[in-house]
Amino acid sequence: MQRRLTLLALLLCATCHVTFSVTDGLLPNGNFELGPKLSQLKGSEITAHKAIPNWEISGFVEYIKSGQKQGDMLLVVPEGAFAVRLGNEASIKQKLKVIKGIFYSVTFSAARTCAQEEKLNVSVNPTSEKDDWGVFPIQTTYSSIGWDSYSYGFQAEFPEVEIVIHNPGVEEDPACGPLIDSVAIKTLHPPKRTRVNLLKNGNFEEGPYVIPKTSWGVLIPPNIEDDHSPLPGWIIESLKAVKYIDSDHFTVPEGKRAIELIGGRESAIAQQVITKIGKVYVLTFAVGDAKNGCEGSMVVEAFASKDTVKVPYQSKGKGGYVRGKLRFKAVSTRTRIMFFSSFYHMCKAMRFQVMIIICQSARLFQLSGGELEIVVFFALRFVPNWAHVIPLITLIVIANVS
């Protein structure tokens, strides 16, 4: 009798649709390992709106098992054994309890299964902003296995929200659409500028959730305003995404996180820094590769005020870096600092990548002397094998008080 009651309780938990409180990591059934009943499937098509535990679907949605074939294509699921595919105008959504006014980032993995140009819309409802959603083009694949992870940032306006992932495409084949897996969320804590660093989130430690069992990082989409960026403090000021990477799968010198510029001149990051007109500042950084097989001549350009510098780097794809410096005089109370890669680079894994990192190993402070003096403290952690030392960009602005 007790066994039957336990089984009944488990079944009720698997089938009920309630609102869950947010904790960092996968959403409840975020990897879709709990699936529909056989009676709720017509082939791979899901026939009931609430057939997937914790989720509600609309439109043509398929439940895909890893290894399933689509013509000559083998559909692979990166985490676990199951994923969902969104057909024409199809969507999945889940309700969550959040804290009003707090910033969050949603991470999900996606892969295209057709030759058409595919996109995904991600939104969080309700919201007071009209047409407030993120558009993710997934035609370009940056990983070698066909899957990429994407991130979307938002500020909660209500204590309960609904996360929606929607395929806006209309194709001749209604089943032609992207695969979705590993939907996760993370609470963001927007960092502040301090007396020792004029940059917010200069070490990139605050950013989207990185799914532990994936090895390709998380894409942060372009043209995102600062208040909704999943990378607090920074604007992705470009046509292409940048990649957020972790030290578990890439070599990172300090801390756990870093940024890669993966789209050449079409991939850039920027931040507004508070400055004093007429004062001299110095921007120091290092440029290199992520030890991911990208070889060749690389150049990163840094901009600040009316000045710019180009820093070349010859990559062997095994990790390494060179340092750069940009001295500039502020002409405004706000100075835009920006980095982008000058060239495109094809890696062995068939993807474009060049990496810059801003790490916390440099210190920023204001001098009290009458003459210009620059003091930079590097706290790099060296390891015996130089191939394991990641290139870094250390970003620091030091003011002269005269």
C-alpha cells in the first residue's frame, strides 16, 4: 500500500504544472528528460499542450530522442537522451517565481535541423516594454558538433514570469525547425565600479549560466542594451555574437570566466567609463588565444576617447598572450572603451574565433601626486607548462590628479 502511494505521489509530481522558484541551474525538467506519455505522442509529434512535465507547448512540437534519424541526418542530443523540436510557429513555455527588480539570464542550447535560415525568439512575460524579446539567428554554428548555447538577459518586473521560446519561422515542411535542450536560468548581480577599478565586471565573472556538460561556451547575442545584457556592464556592440567561456573547458588565467570575440570585425564589446575631462588614462591589456586550435596572425584593436591601438598576436592555438597599452586623454565625462578583432580566423574545428579576456588581476586607482604616474599590478598565476597559461586582456584605467 505504501509503495502504491509513493508511486502515485511521484506520478503527480511529474504531471502537475506549478510555478517554481528560481535557483541557478537547469529549469525544472529543463533538459526534457521527463517526456510525454505514449498516448500523447503521434510518432514524434506531441499531441497534448501539457504533455511535457513542467512545460506547456503550442503548435507543432516534437519529442526527439538522441540518435533519431531525419532522412540521412542523425539527430544528436548534447545532454541526456531527449530534446524538443519546434516546428512552424511552435513554442514552449514555463512559469517561474522570481524577485521583482532582480536581473536574470536564461541559457538554452539549440541546433538547426534544416537548411533554411532559422531563428528563435525568447521572451519573458509579463513585461511593460512593447516587443521586448530576443531574436537569435541560429544559421551560423560555432561549435563542431552542431549545437550552440545562447543567453538572454532580463529584469523581472513581476514576482511571477513566464519564459517562452518560440520558433517564428514558416517553412514548407512544418517539422523543419530547431532542436532545443538544456534550458537554464541564473540570477545576475550587477557589479559596481569601485575606487580600484573604473570598469564594471572587468573580470567577466558575472555572466550567463554555463551548462556544465557542454564544452562550447555560451553565445551572447549582438546589439543588446546594457540594462538587459546577460553580461552585466558590457554592451555587445556588433553584428555578431561574442562567446562566454569557462575555465573547465578553456584555459582561463584568473577566475572562472572569460570572453571570446568570434566574429572578427563584426564582434565587439564596449563599456562606458566615467572619466574627468583633461585627465590622462592608461588602458593596459593582453591579447591571445584560448588554446582551442585557432592558429594564425591575430590583431585586436582597442579604442578609447579619440585614440586607438592595434595589438598583433601570432597564435599557435596552444595558449599564449602579448600585452598592449593605450594612453589617452579624456575629452568627455564619459569615455567609451571598445575592443574588436581586426581579422577573421578559421579554426581546426571549423569555426571563427579570436579571444580577448578582461581579468581581475589588474588594479585601478587614482594617484594623488602632481605628476603623471602609472602603477599597474599584475597578479598572474603561472603554471609550469606555459601551454596552459591562457592569454588575457587586463583592462585598467589609471587617473592622474594634477
